[in-house]
Amino acid sequence: MERMRYLPLTSSDRAEMLSVIGAGSVDDLFVDVPESARLSGPIEGLPNHASELAVERHMTALARKNMVAGDVPFFLGCGAYRHHVPASVDHLIQRGEFLTAYTPYQPEIAQGTLQMLFEFQTQVARLLGTDVANASMYDGSTACWEAIGMARRITKKSKAILSSGLHPHYVSVAKTMAKYTGDTLETGTPVLTAETDIDQMIAAIDADTSCVVVQYPDILGRIADLTPLAEACHAKKALLIAVVTEPVALGAVRSPGEMDADIVVGEGQSLGVGLQFGGPYVGLMGCKDKYIRQMPGRFCGETVDADGKRGFVLTLSTREQHIRREKATSNICTNSGLCALAFSIHMTLLGEAGLRRMAGINHANACRAADRLAKVPGVKLVNDVFFNEFTLDLGREARPVVRTLAERGVLAGVSLGRLYPGEDALANGLVVAVTETVTAEDIETLAKALEEVLA
Amino acid sequence: MSRYFTEDHEWIDVDGDVGTVGISDYAQGALGDIVFVDVPEEGRELSKGDEAAVVESVKAASDVYAPVSGTVVEGNAQLADEPALVNSDPEGEGWFFKITLSDASELDALMDEAAYAAFVAKL
Amino acid sequence: MTINQSGWKPTSPEANEASVPATFTGNRALMLEEKLIFEIGDSETTGVDFAEGDVAGSRLGDLSRKDPIGLPGLSEPETVRHYTRLSRQNYAIDLGLFPLGSCTMKHNPRLNEKMARLPGFSDVHPLAPVDTVQGALEVIHQLAHWLVTLTGMTSVAMSPKAGAHGELCGILAIKAALEKRGEGHRKVILVPESAHGTNPATAAFAGFSVEDIPATADGRVDTDALKARLGPDVAGVMITNPNTCGLFERDLKDISDAVHAAGGYVYCDGANFNAIVGRVRPGDLGVDAMHINLHKTFSTPHGGGGPGSGPVVFSEALTPFAPLPFVEKTGEGFRLVEEENADDHHADSFGRMVAFHGQMGMFTRALTYILSHGADGLRQVAEDAVLNANYVLRSLENTLDAPFAKSGPCMHEAIFSDEGLAEGFSTIDVAKALIDEGFHPMTMYFPLVVHGAMLVEPTETESKAALDQFIGALASVAERAKAGDPSLKTAPHFAPRARLDETLAARKPVLVWKDKAA
């Protein structure tokens, strides 16, 4: 082939190297591949290599077919939130020394990643209110499942109670995994009321319960004090697992750790990462000190080097698959390093004051939107205690309304019909998220459009 | 009191019907710096050959097997704070657990100190 | 008790001689020390300005946060400097050759980054109405098509978040297929000794018991031993091909046929697909499921440890059991098959593995990579990767012990051992000395079947000049290790840190920063 931009070897290099190897042709290097398995012809349908310009045209054409959140009034949440990410975040994560590094297995030349992870773990632990946090998981949904498995190992019991306010995708993931691990899950469907299901969960805890999993704020945007739930769990030697899908909330409300949750997991996408149509995201996971040996995933720890200088290493790795193999706490082999870096940089830029201010704006905007939308004829506000996300009862099926509003260039929220297909009692529900990116004009546009569509 | 060894490098000191179990000096040397020891809880029933404890160095986690069958009467709580005892005094202060022997005849299959020294010399 | 067989001992601090004067700052010219954000930031400073405005009014119930969180902030210039300084303490592909065997550290094309950041991909919500995200679904569909085509398989599950997650996906599909057949009693998964640790961890997680299959002296799976173990209790095998010794498992088709005849399934760990892409289709080898690490073969960035992406291709036999969600082409466009619209074709799906649809940001990068390389480029990728590895192997086989050098050509990686190094010297000393030479070390002590293994994967994006320099450096270090040069034991000497005390870190874990003054 002619020279290609990503492949530095020249034809004469190849010939010279083959002669060092003692092979007549590159085919001789594939001699162990049985003849019948060798693909001799071209790859069906795939053109030959293409220029940057040509590929960029192709990809840009695909990108243009999507409605960009930033181009329209945008109110979607339910586990993924649109926040403003400062320009320096993306600049810094694209530094090659971060972007093109590997897992820090050689700590002498990976202190950048390691120190960042140590800072990340501390930021996450403080935000969640836990003693420690790990170096991140794939995302919130898988971290949630891992926490359930962790509770089983700690309590040696296997019945988990999942709140009806837990994100239905998180419930689905847990159900998939439970089929194969022998855990029993008690699950439910949310009810369109202002109250959470904490009292029902407290009543359901018994001596066989390994853990209770509660989302905070929950899928409808409701928040409630978790302290009584934690007490009830601990009285029956069960663990409380709290799930936070919107970490910005913790700039405004008390953390689950403060309310004595044992394990807190979260989706860190809100800070630094962006929407990205669902991934990659970053799972947050923290717990009380006494449970660290049952934590899955990587930990970074502080130590000193041979000269006595402070440094950082991956540690407690005997829990992990590359050492424990079939006895590992999890098969997880990675974290979400670059997303954790983005999260950490965004958090550093915000600081305490910035995060609280940002959370305050989110809440204030959401309050304004709730007041305005509740005035739309036929619309009822389901929950009047919330952070930046609340549920409306539209008085008619919400899903077609969302589609119609999208045709008008308004992304109005997530219909509960999308998340709970077949649940008629939820079909009228619309979950609306309002962050600092939403303007007063956006709210008015949504309200007007909703009035017209519902009229 | 007499001391026996297994081919898996555990030792057991027997005093009456109670045995004290640990890992040999050879084993601690092979593992390197011990960073964590998970000892069995009191009351745990073990059969000979069961995984009774876990000993971890930075890069390896190794199972310690019960050299005899019986009931655990005590785990060495000191190892939680000072796992390094296994390195500094493996056949003394660095013991792992005490166990009541349910079948003393199981000891017959184990090696004495001289036999173990010869066994290790061949490794 | 079991004894550590790998030969890997923790590093231990041995004081380096101070041969250069100390500086006031602790910095050494471009090597800049950087404190933690908790030591330089404070709770009032911020690097983000928000619009003025009233944020009063509260519907937070009685849950308003009262106590401080404890998050330090930095202004933007301080933030940029902090992370820039940290970044310079990292080795990276952008700096030099990164021959980490089994990890495939190849150049990350920057066009891929640019495409992933197009707002049409990066600023799109996963639950947006499907009519508004047709382009995103089309990306997934196009990538899925090429993955199926390149592997010669029937279908692909795109949602797994990483290689190990993909393994889990494949194993759960096997489990679901067995249960559908009423053969849930098949509980044994056979795994070769040389496997990645994730293989047994995954199989155990799914409730299987794991049995090791030995390797032959030439570094491949012992086919006879494997066949002898097949039977009514065996659910399947997990085989890496090319394997972790860098060799092609010649008998894989034969093994697959035997496993199928015995009622089991074949899972292929596709971590090393980059060696054969465009030249061999795993579907032609009888594979039933295989994950593809997009961050390896299709060069999405490793990012200091993730995010990865691990789509899983399936044979016809396992396709009905693939997880939700996935993307289907319809007459008018593309639709997303989720729980709600999973019709009869998907009734046997084993369920959902993640919220949302997988690693979209990695899909755009991988599709960009595939289109950039095209049919001729992808094939050349495999050929150059294999050529580079064989060049390293043959250039060093007389300097370092190469246990499988006589087993024929290697694929994309070459393996050496610590045999022949001076008494008391091991692979780690060679690795740490390579750091001083300006290279990232090779993979150490893996696979476990080779004592003191050194697994070198140069990848196709290295020039001959870069390879020659690496070969020269490794040969030089190897000679020093054979001669017992004591300075190797204290290497690295020129890195931002000397050897770190891993024992201290594990004995007294310090996992979060605590203000020692407080």
C-alpha cells in the first residue's frame, strides 16, 4: 500500500526487518494461522484508507443528524445532566501525558495520574460523606450493582431491598446480575406522589436483608432524610446503600454519609464529563473505613519513595482480579480514569464556594421552572421538595407530548412512559431537570409550548 | 509439646488437644513483606485442608490451609495491627490461629522439624 | 499454603545516594514538585464565575447542607498549572515507546478526539427522543456493522463498558443459552493457565467453577488435555487468541469443534485482536463470543486507566441471548431496542448490563479509526504489529532468554524471561532501568506461565528507528542485569520518584488526604 499517516514503517524498513527475522514475507509470520482461517480477500464493503478530511466529512454528517442539547431549551435528566463544563477541563484532559498514559502500574513514572486519583478519592469521599472512596467505577449503574455484591460479602446475607425510587435502568442491571449470583431483590414501581417510599422500606427490612438501596434525590427528583432508614438497617444488621445520580445536589443538601449510609455510590457524569449520549461516564463509590477490604475497583494510596519523598501507588490490589483471579472482589479491571480526571478538575475549579453557588443556582432555577410550569393548565407538580429535578403530572400521556415538543425544538424532559413502559399509572409523568444552563427564556419557551400542546 | 509441618508450609504446635498454627519461616521468606492477614473467627469448624486464613503480600494473596480438622478457638488479633510479625517471628508471635483437634491421628501424616527442613532443602 | 509463583516481590526502598545538590524548592528544573490541592487551595477560592442572581428560596425540605464539605478550590491559572505540572510526571505514548504487552499502547489519532467532541455526539442526552438522535444511533449501527464484518460473527452487543465487562457479557450469554437448553447443570469453565486474571474472575462471578488447562512447552494450550476434560459438566472454554504468550492458538478451530460436540461454548478473549484484524476472522475459528477492546485494537485512548469499551460479538447460537439495549435499522431510520419494545426475537436476552447504551464517546473514536484505516490500512495494522514484535524477538533472543523463540513466529508481542540474569536480579530491575533509558517498561511477571515474564508489545505505530533504540536499550540493560550491576537495584535514578514503598502503602493504607495539622 501507499504510505499511510498512522503507519511509520516504509517498504524498505519492512524488507530489512524481514531479513533480520529470517522470514521471506510477512505471510510467513502468520504461518500458525490455519489456511482455512486466513482472510485473503478484502474486508467486505470497507473502502480503503481515507484522508482526515474525508472521514471528518462522514462523521460530521452523522453528527448533524442529532439535536444538540445546547441548541435548544433542554430539560432532560434522569441519570444524566447537562452542566456547564469550564473550557480548561477539556484542555487539561487532552494533555497527552494524561490522555495517552496507561494504568499507573509503574508508579515512578505515573505520579501525575496517581496524585490526581488520590485527590479524586478525597474529593469524592468528602462529597459523598464517606470515610474513603475508590478510584472510580465504570458508571453509576454498575457501581450500584457492585455495592449490592459488596453488602452480600460483608453481611453474608443476600436479600437486597431496592427502593422504587431507584433509576429503573439501575434496577435492570441489578436484576440481570442477581440472576447469576443468587441474590434476591425486592423491587417496586414508583407512585406519583410527593412522598418517597422510605417508610415502606423500613417496614420491609428483616433479619435476612443484606442491604437497602435508596436513590437520593430519587428518580422523580424527591429527597428525604435517610437517617431513619440507616437506623432501621443497622438495627437488623443490614447496610444502607445510597445512590446519587446528580452529585451537584450534594452542594446543596446533606450527604448520604452524614446520614450514616454505609456505602454511597454515584454517577459522576454531571461534573466535567458531559452527556455523550450515555457514556463514557464515571462511577463514584465510597464507604466506611471498616469495609475497604470488600470494595471492588482500584485504590490509590500515599506512601514514600526510597529517598523519603511523598509519592502515591495503587494499593490493596490483592482484592483485585489480576491477583485473586477467581476469588477477586470483582472482575473489574479498569476504572474510568480520564472521566475521573475531568470530574476532579471541574471540582477543583469549583471548590467549595463554586459548587455551593452552582447548586444554589440549579435549585433556584428549578424552583422558578416548577412555579411556572405548575401554572400551565392541566399540569400538576407532583413533588414540591426537590433539588434540580421534579416530576409533573401532565394529566395525559407524557410521551407523545415529549415527542411533539421535540418536533418544535424543545427537549422538555424524560417521560416516565419511556422509563416504565407498560406502567399506566406513570404514563402521565414528566421528569424535568433544570440546571444552571437553563435560562428564564428557556423556561418560558417550554411553558408556552406545553400550554399549546396540552390545550 | 511437639511441632509438625505440612508440605504447604504451615506449622502446628500441639499442646494437649489444642494446636497453634502459623506459616513457616521459609514461607514468609518466599512471600516477602506481609501486609495483611485474615485469620479465622472463633468457633469456625475446619476440616483438614480447608482454606483457613489468607496472608497477603503486596503482589500476592495466599491461602493458608488447616493442617488438621477441628474448631478454631482463637485467631491472632495482633496480626490485624502488626502483620509484619509474620515476617519477624513467623514461628512464634506471628502465629495465625489456635484450633482444637478433632482427630489427633491426622498429625501422623505431617512432617517433623527435621523432615520439613529436608523437604524445604529440596525445593 | 500457596506460594507466590510469579517471582514478583514488592519494591523496597533502598536509599539512593544524593549526588546532586538540593534545591530550595525541591524542584529540579523542568521536574516540578506539586503539592496536593488540599494544601494549596481553600474553600473560598473558585475558578468558575456564575451569573449574579438571587439563589434564595428553598424547597429542600429540612435537608439543606449545614456543615462544610471540605472541598478546596483554585483559580483557573492555578488549576491549569496544577494539572499541567502533574501531567509532566506521567509517561505516555505521546512521549515514547510504551511496549506494555497485552495492553496495546499504540498512537491515539487526534482526529478521533476531534470527532468525539462534535456537539452532535458529545452534547446529546441518552434519553432524548429517538427521532432527535438518529445520527448517534447510526454511528452505533455503523460501528456494529464493521465489528461484525471484521470478526465474521452474527451480531454484537455494544453496551459493555470495558474488556472485563465484555467478558461478563459473553459468559452470561453462555449461561443463558445453557439454561434455555435445560443444561444449567454445566458448571465448569475451562481456562488456560496463561489467561488474563479477568477470565477466572468473570467465570466465578457468573457462578461457574474454573478449572485450569495446562500449557504445552511451546506456550500454547494443551489441546489433548483440554479435550480430555470435556464432558457433560463443562459449560465452555475461555481462550485468548492470539494468546498471552504472543502465540497464535493453531488448534482453536479443532478445539472449538470439540467443545461444540461436547455441548459447550467457546469464549475468545479478544484482547489481542489487533494482531489479526483484517487477516483472521474469529468467526471462522468456531468462536461463539468475543469481546473487542476498542481501546486496544481501535486505539481509543487509555486515559491513565480507562474508560475502556468492550463490545461483544456473538455467533448465531448465542445471538438470541445478547443483552439489551441495541440499535436496529428500520425502514425509515434507526430504533433503539430496549426492554419496552423487545419483541419475540429478543425474549431470550439475558437483560441489561448498564444504564444507557454503552461508551458512545468510544464508538465515535473507533468508527473514525476504522474509516481512516480502511480495509487496506487495518490489514496493514495487523501485519506491522506482528512484524515489529518479531523484529524485537529476533533482535533480542540471543541477549535475553526467549522461552518460546523456537515455537515459530510470535504474533503482536514477544515474551522473554528472567532466566540468566545474575543471582538476585529479576525482571523488575530490568524494568526500572528501562525507565531511566526513557521507555515505559514492558509488562512484568505476566503471563504466570513464564517465570519473571517480560512481555513486549511494540505495536504498529512505532518506526524502525524507535524500535532499534528500544532494542539497544533493552539489550544494554539486560547485559547489566546479567553482570549483576548493583545500580540496577536502585533504578530508576532519573524519574520523578525513586522506587516507592508499596509495603508501607498496603500495611497502613492512606486513601484520602487528612489535614495532619488539624
